[in-house]
Amino acid sequence: MVIATSPGPSFKIKQIMQRKQEGFIIVDETGRFKIYQQSGEPKSPYFHFKDLPTTPDRDELWWE
């Protein structure tokens, strides 16, 4: 399946995890997460919901 909002060229998917709710999480090789949720739209069934860590989290450097 192709998702409507690409994670971007610098985001190389390492793992895809199913969420308990409707959607999934993709993780790249640096540990960044992108959360996708179901949209209910047949042409684009998932939308990009959130990035983790967020920009303030990156400033804290807790995730490195």
C-alpha cells in the first residue's frame, strides 16, 4: 500500500508496527517514529498524525 503523505527521502523505514487503535507506526534507523491513523477515506485510508520525538524533544536530547 502507498500512503498519501510520504515520510520523506531522509526517512528510511526500518520497522512497521501495528497500533492497538486503528493505524500503524513506522520507525527509521535513527529511532524517529511517525504515527499514522485511519482517515476513513477510501482513496487515502491513512494520514500522518504525529512525529516522535517532537522538535522540543530533540532539543532535550533524551532520545539519543
